[in-house]
Amino acid sequence: MDIAFGILGRTGMRLHGQLSVQWGRPKEREILAALLVQPNRRVSVDLLADWVWGDQGQEPHNPASTFRTHTGRIRSAWRDAGLPGELRTEDGSYVLAVDRGAIDYFAFADLVGQARTHSARGEHAEALAVITSAIGLWTEQPLADLRSERAENWRRRAILDQWLPANQVLVGELVALGRFEAALDRLDELHEEHATDTGLVKRRLEILYALDRPIDAQNHFLTVYKQLKATGDRDAADELRRAHDSLVPTAKVTVTRKPCRSLLPNDPGDFVGRAELKSALDRLARTADGRLQPGLIILDGLAGIGKTSLAVHWAHRQLGSLADNVVYLDMHGFEGGKRREAADVVDELLQFFDVPADRLTDAGRRAAKVREILDGTRTLLVLDNVADSDHLRPLLLTLSRCLLLVTSRHRLTALATRHGGRHCSVPLLDSALSVEFLTRRVGGRAVDGQEAIDRLAALCAGLPLALQLVVHHIDARPDAALTQFADEFADQGRLLDIGDDGDDPHANLRAALSFTYNALREQARRLFRALGLSPTPEISLHAATALLGEPLRETQRLIDILVSTHLLTPTGTPDRYRMHDLVRAFARELATDGAAAELRLLSFYLHTSYQADRMLFPFRTPVPMLEREPGAPVFGFKTEQEAAEWLLDERLFTALIPWAAQRGHDAYAWRLPHNLYGIFRRHGHYQQLAAMFEIAVSSTQACGDLESEGATRSDLSLLYGVLGDWTRSLQEHHLAAAIARRTGSAVGIPISLFQLAGHKVHLGELHAAVETYHKALAQVVSSGEKGLQASILHDLAKARRLLGEHGTAVELFQRALRLRRAANNRHGQAATLTELAATLHEENHLATARIHADEALTIAERINDIEIAPRVCGVLAAIHYDLENLDNAVGYARQAVRLAAMSRDSQAEAHALRTLGQALFDLGRYDAAEEGWRLAESIYTDLGDRAHLRLVQANLTTLATVDRLPKPRPETNYSRVR
């Protein structure tokens, strides 16, 4: 199964499809780590405290209470991530109920076992692949978040009993496949921390004798032997001596090799990462039995991505093990100077093999001679910077007897499809490797400048050439603080410039990208420049079409060209692409005709979002639209789900709307948020929506559109209220109301009265609120706005219920429901059905209340309405509790808690936690009940909700008087029951 939790490093949890350590607070990560090492076992509070604090003297006064708080947050994060298993409380202890295979440590052990099985069957290539995957799970020291004595002891055992034996398996499989140099490389990596581990030392001695390097073997043996004796480990020293003596007689019956020759640049000393790519090259370069596999491997990637460094680094490691001859030639396909052509390559190979080229009078004889020489040899030829397939095609027959590793900024699709070339695309470095590279190269200055190192790594965005240039720039200024460089390179144009110090004008990033750009056809260059105008690094096919102003099919063809040169990268989502930040900065510098392209782009987004909003919320008053710009594509939706998914591209719109305002396109900047209002509220994205509407207010002012400013402020007032910011909500309400009176808006005036009534409810002025609702209702009936009328009736009913007038409230809810059904307002129907059910529940009409609540939940699930779902699940939990269906009450309450946390509805979360605690209390699960009530108490305190705070504190007082021995009841998996 997929790995969901990690302890082979910092404590990880799978979020958005990958293991992440960026979750929760440090103490929560420590607690989860301690539980993950002992899954499916009861861990007492004392034992858990020993794991987390040990003898560090930091243990809190009440560990049990501390654990309850932190485990509650762990459960919340767990539920939000949708991970398997659960964290339970049993008799005062904690049990992490999860499949062991979901934890990386246990998955690692399983993989090691599989590798040993493959090895025993002689399946060494398979064994190597599996053991490499296993070792790749170790990101750093295991249990890196824990520093207690227990954790340290466990860590030491894991390294000695699991990590080192796994590495011995890895080295053994490399040896079995004849990859002696790679095996020595791995032993070198382990040597610093495990220099005297006898298992690893014996492996090194075996390899050195196999490579006919007896002096190196004897020197290494003597060094380690003396170290073991000096530390008093005589048994290990004697064991090592016996192992060494057993190898000496067999030194002559080992592998024999022809003399090795190479023409390679120096191996990059600062090479980091690329383990997966190196393994992929190892597999492609070898036959099943580990011998060199003649053929073509294409290593492609963006300019500056590190193709050359990887090719040279990997080639160095093949000399003597896979290949006897290794040759590197730069084909100069992108520098704009004289390219190295096929005839040049042939002549240089003849020279490498000491064959005078002038003896062979024509090109055909020279090529035939090279082919003859290569036949029967183990030759690896690296051809760097190949321009395109035509650049290499004349050499394919001549070089067919060797292993040909080609690097290019193009994918060389023709070579792959017609000539069997095998692809390896070089990706960007991840942030951790970028930080490692900078830290290693900067040296001591990085100790006090880690924050600046992190910023620099982020600015370079994983591009190795950018990292190299930044390091050289820093090295040349030894007295400058690292923060100075981070500030300097926040200007991406400056980052494109560095490297050109007068010595080589082609040494900077801009030059590297220019060579690729200039090699494009003019139409592709035009699209590249247009994409530089995009406000986001990701862009869709239709958005690119809008920027270009050409037909969709032509845009797709040009995108394919940019993808083939790695100036654009597919994201994995159909018809979506990403441009590296620095490439986009370069494109932006070249962009022309910006205003027209920007208007086409914004027109596409405005009209598409309008269509999606109309499909989902036809009952809402639409925003007044602009005419569609010529050349802006039309994009329609087949289903509501498609429309919702398109609108919910949160990262796009949170960047697009401020960008539109900054670029002076205010007519679009204020309209776009209105098209997002319905779907963002339905999914609980209140903060993002409020930020958009703040921009929209400024843009309406820039447009001088007073009526639209009033409508926008009115919506912003509602959003501030949902977020609990009542001061700002009231400010926006007063401004909107003043504008409505000034413009005499037939809709704005009743809306302002409606919102004023809501503020009075919040202040507890219920009678005044009811009076104001009636004024709003009188105004809106004459205007014919049925949607607004339904909203006023709904909120008026809630106010009547608070006054204890349940009969009147039911009647008002039913009137609102009729209007919302007539308008097909499904969100409104679900909301009104929920409150109608809550009202009937308070009157003890439980059966009818349940029917209405069930219907509300069905609607909410159908439209994926996370705004109303927490409330309806909470109401259902309370109904089932009073029906004494305690299992169902627990299931609905837990669902309400999870959904409320997702939508940041703190009040709904607290109400559900209180109901959950009541059901668990009646089930005799007192510890779990207390945990729920404590969390509810904390939320009510933060909200300042004194009435509900007193109720939950009364629950806790009752709990303190009961016997904590749990009732004999089996644990139940509480899923939602309909």
C-alpha cells in the first residue's frame, strides 16, 4: 500500500499525494513519531511521555492533558489528509491503529526482504532496483524530531540492525552485476560515519581485490584493523583479519580488465542529487547480466538544468566497470558558433584511438574505420549539446557499436521514435537539494545565514546553473552578508544577468536561454513571448490561446514545440503547462503587444467564469458583463462538476485578480470576484474571497462605478461577518448602505437593511433585528427580487427561533423554502431545510426534523457544499442523540467536526464536538468524551461564546464526578449511517 507516514527522517504525513513534514506543530510531530514506531500497540501516557520528553526535564505538569490537546490536533490533521487508520484512546492509553505498510520504516523492512529474495534467486537487477527504492526512503536520521534517550536508543538500533545491513545488500548487488566502481562510491558515502563497521569494510576489501588493487586493500585493512585494536574491540579486529587473510590467496583469480582510456572533463566536485536519474541511466546502459548495452540514450532538459554535469558525473563512474573507453565531445548545438558535425566527431574518435586520419582519404572510409574500432570494445561516447535529431542522425550507423549518451535541450523525438532512442528527462532540483548545494558551496557563511540560503534556493527554483552562478557571485564578495544577496536576487532580471563579468558574455542565464529561444521558429518565439505576460507560472491551453490570439489548434502545435525544448513543461493535468520562474522572467522581458494580449486573457477568464457561475448559480443576480475581446477563445462546460472544478482553481484567481488591478484592468478586477462568490463560499474559501473583494472595491472606485462599488462592499460585509470580523463587516455595511441611499438602488436599500438586521442579531438585539428584517422584506417584495426575499425570510426565521417563537419560525422557513425550490437554489434549499430541521428538533419533533435534515444532507452531498455540510451533520448528530441512536450520533458528529475544520467554521466545529462528547459520554467512553469537550471549550473561549462555554463546562463538571472505568463495549468503526 502507499506510504502515508514517515519516521525515516522528520515525521511525515502524506498530503496532496506526497509525504510532507510541513504539518502540525513540533510537539504533535514528536508525539506521532513516538506512536508510529509501535503501531497497533497500547502506549500508556507515562511511556509516551518517556519517548517525547525522556529525562530532558521539560515534561509538563499534566502530560495526560497535554497529550489530549495534541492528539486532538493530530486526529484533525489525519482526517483532513484522508489517511487510513485512526488514533484511538483505550483505557487511558493511545493506540495507533494503522497498517504497518503505511509507515515508511516498516515498508523499508518489507522491501529489504523482497530484495534478499530476488538476490537468492539470482535476480540481481531486480534485487538492486528494490533495495535502491528501500534505501531511498531514508531521508535523514530516523526519528529526527525526537531527542529523548528512548528515541536515541531506537535510532541507534535501527541504523545498526536495518540501515547498514540494507546497504550491504545494495553493495552486494552492485558487485554481482559487475558495477564495482558504483559499489565503492556507495561505501565511500558510508565511510565517514561507519568507518569501522566490519561488514562494510569486508565488502570494500572484496571489491578492491576483485579489481586487482591489493595495495589499496591492504592499506585499508591495516588502517581499520589498527583503529579497532586502539578502541579495544579485539574480537572485531580478529574477525576482520581472518576475513582479509581469506581474500589474499584469491586475488589473482578475479576480474581482468583492458587498460582504460578516457577523454572526459573533470568530475563535478559539487554534484548533488540525481540518484533516480543515475539509477535509470544504469539500467538503460546495461544488459540483463550487467554488460554494456550498445544503443542511444537521450538526456534532455531545460538550458541550465544540469544535463552536462550529470552526463560527465555518471560517465566517470562507468570507466573501468561498464566501459573501457569513455569519450566526451561538445557538439556546440546551441551556442551560435561553429557546430561540431558528424565528420568532426569521426576525426576526433580516430585521434582518440591513435589512428592517423590522413591515411583515410574520404569520409566514408573514416566512418567505416571508426565502426570497425568500436566493434568489440566497451566504449561510452558522450555527445553534449546536440541541436536536434538531424544534427546526430548522420552518426547513428557509425556509432551503433558503442553506448551513445546524448544531451540536448530538445527531446529529439525523431531519434526516439525512429531509431530506438531511450529518454531520460532531467528535472529541476528539489528545494532540499538546492539548499544542500548552496550550504555545501557557501561553507561557514551558511551557519548563521540559513534563512537567506533558503530564500536563495527558492529564487533559483531548482535550476542548477542559477545555483552555480549565485555561488560564484557570493564567493567573489566574501564580506557581504547572505541576506544582501537574497535581497539582490529578488529581482529576477538581476538573477538572469549574473555571470557576465566581461570574461565570457555567454556565461549567464540570459545567454543560455537566448540560444534556445533564437533556435525556435518565429511563431513559437511569439508564443513564448506572450506566455511571459501570464500572471501565473501555470497556464492552460485556452489561456495560452487567448494570449496568442490564434486558433486553438495552432496554439497547441506551438506549445508542443516549446515543450520539446523544455521552455514549457506539462503539469500532469491535461492541457495545463508550467513555465519556470526564471524562464518566465526572460520571456516577460521579450514580450511585446502586452496590452492587447492581457485584455484577451482577462476576457477569456471573465466570460468563462461567468458561464460557469451561471451554470452553478442561475438564481443569483449576474454581474454586468463586458463584451468579449476579439481572439479570446470560448470555453464551455458539459457538467456542473466541470464548471465547479474550473472555478476552484484557487491559485490562479488569487494571482489573476491582483495582477489585473496592478496592470490597470480594473473593469475586470472587480467583476471576476463576483463570478467566484458562489463557488468559493460553497467550499469555505472565505479568506481568499474576502481578499479578492477588497481589491474589487478599489477597482470599482478606479472605474468610477458607484453602484457596483456599493454591491461589492455589501458582499464584502457579508464575508467579514462569516469570518467573525464584525467591526470591518459593520464598516463595509455602512458604506454600502450610504451608497445605496445615494444611488436610490431598488436592490441595494433592502440589502443594506437585511445586513443591518444581521448585525443586530449578532449584538443580541433580537427585537430590533426582527423589526429591521420586516422593513427589508417590505422593500424587497415591491422590487420582485425573489432570491433576496427568500434570504430575508430565512434569517428572519432564525431570529424568531432565538426569541422562542418556534411556530412562527417554522412558517417563515417554509415560505423561504418554497421560494428557493422555485428558483432551483439548491444551496439555499439545503440551508433552509437544515435550519427547519434544527427548529423542529428544538420542539422535539424528531422524526420530521430527521426527514428534513436527511434531505438537506443529500443536497449538500450532491453539490459538494462544504459551507452547509458541517451544520447539517451537526444537526443530524443532535437529532440522533435525542433519538438515542448513539452510534449514528457519533458518526455524524465526527463528520461535522471534520467538515467544519476544513471550512474553518469554528462555531459548527465546537457545537459538533459538544454533541460528540455527549454521545461518547453516554457510551461510557469518558476519556474520548473529555477530549471532545476540552476542544469545544477551547473554541468557545476563543469565540467569546459565553453561553455555550457555560454548557460545555457543565458537561466537564459532570464528567469529573463519574467513575472513569469504561463500560464493557467493543470498539466500533463509526462511519456515517444514513
